[in-house]
Amino acid sequence: MTQNEQVSDIESRSVGALINWPRRYKLLTDVYLMGRAGSLTRHFATTSGIRPGDHALDVGCGPGRLANELARQAGPQGRAIGVDPSRQMIAYATEHAVANCAFEVGAAQSLPYPNASFDVVTSTFAMHHIAEPERKTALAAIFRVLRPGGRLLLADTHPSGGLRGLAVRAMAAVAAHREGGHGHGGAGHSHEQDGLSAVDIRRYREALAEIGFTAIEFRTGPFATGILTAVKPD
């Protein structure tokens, strides 16, 4: 193993599963959402409660779609930052950033921002990529950087009927395989069952409450997604 490969392996184990191919990831997302990724991104941004003038953070931003949309909805007096542990994702996102949006390399569990820096924090299709022992640490870091009254939105795939539901279950099985099959089901459970647990955003309700979040609400979103919102008390 080369020195670069050793560094990459250490980074992957410390922050979780990295996706380092932004163009292919964006293409796969477009195919899965049948060209309507922009519609889903706008839905997430609106549901987050972003307002003109807000400062927003997108954790696990990938190629930057949601961070850019948050910046657009925050308007010229607002700002958005996307953070992701993948340098390739950040390089791509920076090349395609709107004027009031910036992208930085960083891990969810060690956000490099001062306390009470943001009005809105989002994290979509990202929590299950974080190493499981670090997920509550990541949520606590989000709580720290939110201002009192700040709003959190978490989202991930959520099983539904039809072909899209089958696709969600197939992706869940892949997620479980990537994590070595370690879900909450214990022995005798399939990769699919473990994977569905891994991407089920409702699993974070208890952790959010323990950290101090209130107004914790779950809803289903378009394109077989689940959305969990919460508020940092004033």
C-alpha cells in the first residue's frame, strides 16, 4: 500500500464511507430521480425553513446541489456553506458554486465552525455514511453550531411501494454490505433489513432529544424520502 493509500484508508476509517466520484454520483442521482433532482433539492431547502438572510450549513454536501439551493433561497444577504470529507467532492462543488455559497473539507463530527454560527443545518443522504459510533457526536456538533432557534433537517431514502421501493431496498442492502452487515437487527437478519435500519432517518429521534433538540418531527417526502426536522431551543 502506498503512502497516499494509507492516508486515504485512515481518513475513511475515521470519518466513515467516502464517496470520491462527484460526476458519477451526480449522474447516478439524476438517473435514480429521473431528472427531478432539482425538484427534490428545492423541497429539502424549503422544508428546512431557510429564510432570506439566513446562514446555512449543509453537512455531507457531496457535489453541492443542496448547499447552492440553500444559498439561493437565503438570498444575497444570506450565505450557505457545504462541508464534506471528500476533497474530490469539495473541488467539484467549488467549481460550480453560486456567489454566496462556499465549500470546505471537513467531517460532520468535528465541524470547524464557532458555536451558534448557523440558522439552518441540513444533512441529506449522508448520516449513514458516518461511522456509526460517531453519529451522535456529529449530531451534537450540529447542535453546537446552530443558533438558538436554529433548524435542523435530516433526510434519507425511505421505503415505499413500486419500483422505487425496490430500488430503495436494493440500495439499503448495498449500504449494509459496505458497513459489514452491522445493523441493529442482530444475527439472522439480512443485509436488506440492516440496510433499511441504516438509512431510516427516524432512528435519530432519541439521540436528537438527548442532545437537546425539540420539535422533532418525521414526515415522508417526495421520491421515497424520509425527512426528520428539529429545532434548537431559544
